[in-house]
Amino acid sequence: MGHPPLEFSDCYLDSPDFRETLKCYELDLERSSKFLKELIKDGNSVITAIKGYSVAVQKFSQTLSMFQFDFIGDSLTDDEINIAESFQEFAGLLQEVEHDRTMLVQNASDLLIKPLEKFRKEQIGVTKEKRKKFEKESEKYYSQLDKHLNLSAKKKETQLQEADELLEKERLNFYESSVEYVYQIHQVQDRKKFDVVEPVLAFLHSILTLNNLTVEMTQDFMPYKQELQLSLQNTRNHYESTCEELEELMKRMKHPSQLYKMHSFLPMEGYLYCQEKWALGVTWVKYYCRYHKEGRRLVMVPCEQKPTTKQGPTQLTLKSCIRRKTESIDKRFCFDVETNERNTPVTFQALSEGDRKLWMEAMDGKEPIYHSPIHKQAEMELNEIGFKFVRKCINYIETKGATQEGVYRTVGSNIQVQKLLNAFFDPTNPGDVDLHSSDWDVKTITSALKFYLRSLSEPLMTYSLHRDLMCAAKSDNLDFRLSEIHSLTYKLPEKNREMLEMLIKHLVNVCSHSEENLMTPSNMAVIFGPTLMRAKEETVAAMLDIKFQNIVVEILIEDYKKIFSYMPEDSAAPPVPPPRITPRKRQPITISKRPARVYQALSHDHFQHTENGQNDTPTVDEDVSVNPIPLQRSKPVSFAPLVPREPPPRQALMPRTANRQDRQTDSDAVKINDTRQRPDSSSAPNGESGVYVSRVPSFQSRKPPPKNTSANREGDSDGLTRTKSTEKPAICRPPVRPPEPPSRCPAPLKPPSAASSEGTATSYVASKTKFFENASRNVGSPPASPSPPVVTNIKKQN
């Protein structure tokens, strides 16, 4: 179980539980900082110490294997599981290649040391500064609060007002620093998932590609690297979308009017000072109180700043609540509570007049309640006009914008969107708008459609099914995910299901043109996840679940025909996955293993022959250098000294076909995909069958795009560029049987013309490892020479 989410609302309450949770995050931050320092130190040892290089790598891999990512919430996405297991995979790979290493790693500082130092200084350093500011403002606020509460009610009114204003100013400063500190903690927790893993991934890539004796292991590593890049890119995209929602929520929570709205859905709790009478006088003791209106229970937790002994909470059953008259007591903001457990009333002092009113309102006190009017945002309804609007938008988009690059991702003008909505939903003449006129463009219509769906009084997938849909998306069983979402879809109201089916069918049509518009089902899910689903209460925990909302929408798009073509067999009973020999479970991707290869002595002539397309490799090597056999890691990595491996018996791998849309998260993921090796079911140059690469934890399978496609496209919102060669790679998985860990075929040699026309790679790892990508192509396995008929017959029998 990971750390509980830090809610912005808890910053206002500043409860002891909030402080304990904050302390857990701070300890984790210190641990991460120490880990980064150790990782950077070990990386420098690898780069500078040639003689002790092997020992340094062993220590480095051991450091990686011991680190575990902490996570927020109760579940991880498939991509986050890959990231969490990535360091263990890296450590195992380092142990495998250490006995073959003979060359010094070059340019490793730019790939590993600088990004980690940048993350540690710019991210963790900023968090520590926010922590200092938070502690300073906390001390100032509570010091001022103690002084303020000790003021006598007999002071002049002007003095009391000045004191109130000063306290309010300190309180706002403290609350603002607390909210910013919590926001920065969430930033670091999310960013370290990719900002820490990506440099290590690039560093490992440089080690493998620079070592001429580990070319085959580099080929084994490439598919895992690319899959992990997709996981990192998916996580980055989820982070960016979640970050925008968190930032909006933080801004709203900073507004003073929002502080009182919080109490409409939160139980009444906060700090109170309780008057305790002793033989020698009266003392005021600080308590953190929670009032449960159902049982009229008041729980008092003592929270002195420096308690000598830890005391348990006190529970009181409330009978009545009465405001204390000002002239009857020397303190301000006081009220009396009568309880069943005590014979005399208990006097409490609130922190302010407004706080006292909230407490008395919650306890049904006699103090009158004053509410500020709440202006409710205008909401759309799911009626005939709404259906007409959605149909018109869909018809226009499929007619003129289905192939437009970045459709639904690019945002139209807010003024034009509001103008279109106001004209279409005009009560005097609703629906009388011609979308095909020159006044509206594709961006305006797609933005208006998204705005309409987001503005519904209840989301299309309804509040009542939100929790069940989230549980289905978090399930480890991939078959259960699909069957549960299938069943829940038919629990929607008739109008909602009709609208959902029409919309998903449209998104399937748009995604079918992903070659032109770059909008894959995963990209579309990132956009429509928060549009079709949302939690009833806007909290940090709900924002962190957006990534699982995206998974639900992605499954609806990928399995549209299965979900909407027929009803589930028994909607009353929970769906049971069909029996299978090996249930499909989400598992972290692993690095494939291959039999040990007998390497020839490297020389300058060898590289010249390789570059000229000639091959001096005997036919025996051809039989050994088969495609790697994927293995699942079943036990922890051992750090015992390595011994040369005995070649295990080879197994023939059959090509797997795919029938689903290629899954990528954003246009960056599309660009990453361009560097992949193209799986093909046709015969390889050496006479063996090509092997598809399957990605284990992803729910959907992939379909290779048509061959002989060569086009240069410009990237989407991040301004990246990519180049497609005639051999476009793709990752595929079978539609029914459980997918296997990634395996890969030898990288095809790229023609010099294609290499010269290649554009500048611009994703983080690709830009840093551009040189090493080209190096791996030049030093890859040379094409095998024709083998004798006897060897061919033996291979066919195997």
C-alpha cells in the first residue's frame, strides 16, 4: 500500500494525521535524494575508473535493485508497474553483460549524471525550499495564533480588529505555503517516475551500444527499452493531464470562498481550545476535534506542540450547543457544549467568529447561520437538443476533420466555442445552426463537443458507476477488466448508453485514421477520460485516478464491437472471465534472454567487411545466433559472480498475428515507435521466421501499419519531428491468448540513404542516444551467408 494522497483541503485543517502523512513524504524525499546521490556517485565511478570498472558496475546494479518506487493511491497502472520494476531489470542486465565488457563507456556523463543532478537540484532542492518556507510560516502562524487568543475581550475594538487582520494575514500566508508545499511534493513524486528512470535507461543504452562484444545483448535490450519508453511517455502524458487538473484545483482551493464550501461535504473538524478547571485556576488546552453528526459524537484529540506523554482521544456524546455570551467570559469566540459524559458544560474557544459559526451550525447550535449564495455553473442536459448537437458535430468531423492531424487534441478559440454553443442551445430557436458554414472550423466544433460533454449535469458514465469502473480498470486480470466494463456499460441509463455508443463509434472511426491524424486509442482516451467520467468530489485522490479513467475509455474504443454488439450474458451477476489455461495477468515487461554466442576477434578489417555488406561469419554462428527466447523473471536478481553461460536448447518461435489498433499514448510515443524493428511474419534473411514483439502489461494488442509507407510528418503540440522509413516497425499482440514478454528479431540494416534523411530525434532519450542508435545499426549482426542444405533441414525439423 502506498502513501495516502495529500489533499489540499487537509492543508487548511492542518490535522495531526496530515502532519504524519507529510512526514512520510518528507522521509521518502530524503531517501530519494540519498538514492540519487549514491546513483550519481556510482555512475561517476563507472565512467572514470577503468581498472575498477567491473566492481563499480556491480555496485551500481545492486543500488538499482534495492530501490523501490513508492506510489500514491491504492493501485498502479500497467505502465507504472513497468517503471517500478525497471531498476530490477536494469540490474539483471548489467550482471549479464559484465563478463563481456572490454571498452570504456563514452559520453555517459551527459546521459546519466547531468539529468540526475538537474532533477536533484531543481526538483528535490525546490521541494526542500518549500518545506523550509512551510515550517517558517507554520511557526509564525501558530505563534501569532497563541498571542491572538490570549488577547482580552476588554481591549479596544480597533486593537482587536488589527489583531484579527494580522492573524488572518498570517493564516493565509501559512495556508498558501502549505498548499504550495503539498503541490510540489506531488510534482516530485510523479516526476521521479520518469525523470529518474529515463537517464538510467539512456545510460544503459550507451553501455550496450558502445560495447562491440555485446551487440546481441543490445538487440535483446532494444525492445524492452522501447516498451519502457512508451511506459514513460504514457506516465508523462498522464502526469501532464493530471497536473493541469491539480493546478486548477489548487487555484480554486486558494480562493477564500472555497474554504467555507469545503465544509459542505467534509465532516466538521478543526482545532478548538477547551477550558479545563483545576484547583489552582483555569487552563486552556488545545484539541483537534471531529464532530460526527450521525451519532452526535465529538472526538477530541489532544495536540500540544511538545507533549510529554502521548494521550488517547476523548469521545463525548453531544446533547446541546449554546453560544457563550461575550460578557460572561474573558475569551472570544466561545461556546458551551452539554454532553452525556460530563455533568457541567464544556467551554470551547474557536479560532475565529466564522469558525465558531461553522461549529455551531454543525452541532445544531442556537447561533443563527449565514450562508453566502453559491452560484452554480450553467449545466447542459442530455436531451434531444443535445443528441442533435452531438450528431451534427460527429457528421461534420467525420466529413471534414477525421484525418486532420491532432484532431480533438488541438483546442479552438473559447470565444468561438461559446458563440457556437449559445447559438445552438438558444431557447428561442434551438438547433438552428449550420455547422458547414465558414464561421466554424474543426477545432471549434471538437472543442464545443468536448465542452458539452464536460458540462453535463452528470457525467455520461454517471456518478453511481464511477467507483465500479475505477475498480475494473485497476484489476490485474485483463479479461476481468473487459467483462466488467462490458457489464457496467449496460447498467447505464438508456439515454446515456445511446449517447456513449454513438460517441465511441465515432472515436473508433477517427482512430482508424491514426496514420494521418496521429490519434491512437490511447491518445483519444487521454482526452475523453476526464470528459466522460469524473468523481463527484474534486479531490487530489480523484485527480490521481484520471489515468484509470483513461484506461476505461481506451478499452471502450479498442473493444467497441464486442461491448456494444451484444449485452452481457447475465448483467445481474458479476462477470466471470472464461476459463483458460493461463489467465491473462498484467506483468512487468522483461528483457529477453538468448543463448550465449561465440564472438569472433574484432579487428579493423572486420568492421570494414561489415560496413560493405560482406560477412565472414561461418555457418555455425548462424545456428547459434537465433532470435532470443523471452523469459519471465521468477526470482530476485542474484549478485553472485557471473560464469559463462551454457547455450540452452533453442525453441522455435511462431509468429503471432495482431488484429487490434496500434496503441500509443501521444505523438511522442508515435515518434518513439519509428525507431523500432519491424516484426514481419515473412521469412527473415537467414531463413528463419520473424517474431512479433508483444507488450505484456498493455490491455490491447497492436496491428502493424501497411508496409511501403514513407512519409515525413511534422509532430504535434510539442513541435517534434519524425521520419518514417519504408520498414515501419510496430508492436503486436494476439487477440485471445495471453501475450508473451517482448522478444525481438535482429535489427535490419538501414540503407545509407534512409540514414542520411533521418530527422533529428527529439524525445528525451532518443535525442540523447541518437548517436548510439546509429552505432547499433552499423555494428549489428552481419547478414548471414547461405547455409548448407543439411543445416537448413535440421532447422526445419526443430
